[in-house]
Amino acid sequence: MGTVLDGKAIAAALEERMRSRVEAFRRRPQLAILSFNTPASRLFELMQVERARALGIQCRNEVLDSARVTPEDVERRIQAWNADPAVHGIFVHQPMPPQIDPQRISTMIDPQKDVEGIHPQNSARRFFAKARIGSCTALAVMELIDSTGVPLEGKEAVVVGHSEIVGRPVSMLLLDRLATTTVCHVATNRAGRLEAHVRRAEVLVVAVGRPRLIPGAWIRPESIVIDVGINVVDGKVVGDVEFETARDRAAYISPVPGGVGPVTVMMVMLNTIEAFRLQGGA
Ligand code: NAD
């Protein structure tokens, strides 16, 4: 039976390391969060605010009504935070309501304050393996993989999901580490080829948002399985991988909840500290 990767313990260790860095600063970094009034957004925001305060990072948050918010409302907030020297990091929750274009929003955030790494300038730096601020979820996935101590060079890595905020940045980070990386998505599945790709993955990262998409029987024995998916089934939060059966085959597996989620929150904090330093903060 595989080892369950404890995201909460990894997050706590990261927090401990960051605390001394924040304490050494003369000024406090400040994170500004724009969230929407959906249960998932409010829950994530709550975790962000809680961890920021625990670390001594100042936090201001604004919650917008998903049904009523206009693109101008979001843009006005971002422009105000871009112009405010007291704000070092800006995080806009995703998914955004349908009337808001996330690509347009990503270009509006000052790239030095973009703690989710979504501004095209930060995406381009990631492409050239020079990012100082990266996608929080992708960095969390790498942190969980690295916690196993297994070297990635030459490994068969398969990422299921090709979104701009998770699948694509994860695949870039895996490539940077010289894993042989395959990216699967909805069309891979439609073509009936998902199982074959998953079966040969020595490192499998799944970020889709479909419960039980990956049956445990598909997991390659002794592999590393990182489940990014968040789904609510019968009032319970579950991932995209059939956990119990997958655990029997994998060497390491991340649970949902308690895997990628808590580490992602810490990556927001790490990026806020990095953004603070990029802006000359000390
Ligand atoms: P998205 O909807 O933007 O992208 C989904 C991806 O899955 C796409 O690449 C799509 O092609 C693929 N896909 C859809 N249906 C598929 C199918 N039947 N078979 C194979 N591939 C399929 O989603 P996202 O924003 O990348 O989020 C993915 C999941 O990760 C969601 O459950 C989300 O809640 C979760 N998430 C978790 C964290 C975290 O920190 N734990 C952070 C971000 C997102």
C-alpha cells in the first residue's frame, strides 16, 4: 500500500520556513484577494486569509457578487491595487464568473504583483524556465512530488488536464526537470486513449474536476499519483482518482482533501513574499 502524501504537514513545514523570513522583514508584505461569493471561492479565501495572518502577511480581501459583478468592477479593483504601493500581491480567484474574461484580467495585474503567475509576462518566463513567480497549484504539485525524494529525470510523467492555471504550468515544470511529459485532456479521453497514457505514468498528475475519472486499476504499480481535482459527491470532497484502489498500487498518492490544497495556499504566501522582494521590500 502506497504512502499517503500529507499536504497539511508539508504546508506546515513550509510555513515554518517562511515565518522566519517574514519576521526578518522591516515592513510587512501585503496580499490583496479578490474573491466571489461562491462556496468554493469563500472557502479558499478563508484559508488564504487565515494562513496569511498566521504568517504575519497583511491581507485585504474583497468579495464580489458573482451574479452582478461587471468586468469594470473587477478592473477598477485591480487598477487601484496596482497603483497602491502598500499592496505587494494580488490574487483573483478562479473560476471567474462567466461575464469576466480571465485572460483580460490576467493581463491587467501588475506582473510584479501577480502572485498566481497568470500575467503573460510571468507565463513567458515559465516557458523559459526563469519564473520567479509561478502558478501556485503547479508549484504545490511539484512540492508534493519532491517530498517523495524520487528524482524526475527521465521518468514518464502524464498530466491529465491542460488548463492555463494547472495542467499547462505543471507540464512545464515537469519538463524543466527532464521528465518525459505527456499532456492529456478531454479529447484524449474522447479518443479512448486516456487509459493507455495513464497506465504508463510513473508520475501521474490529474487536474480535471471529475470524480472517479481515473480508476485505481489504471495506476502503474509503484508510481507517484498527485490528485488536484476537487469535487463534492454526496456532501463529501473527493478528487479525480479512485483513491482507495489507486493507493493499493501507487508508491505515493496525495489525498483529497489534505493533499494539494493546503500546499497551494502556502504557495500563494511564498509568491507574496517573492513579489514583496521583487518590489524592493525588505
Ligand atoms: P479546467 O476546467 O480549466 O480544465 C479541466 C481540464 O480537464 C481541461 O484540460 C479539460 O480538457 C480536461 N477534461 C475535462 N473533461 C475531461 C475528461 N472527461 N477526461 C479527460 N480530461 C478532461 O479546470 P482547472 O481549473 O484546471 O481545475 C481542475 C480541477 O482542479 C478542478 O477540480 C479544480 O477544482 C481543481 N483545482 C484544485 C486546486 C488546488 O489547489 N487543489 C487548484 C486549482 C484547481
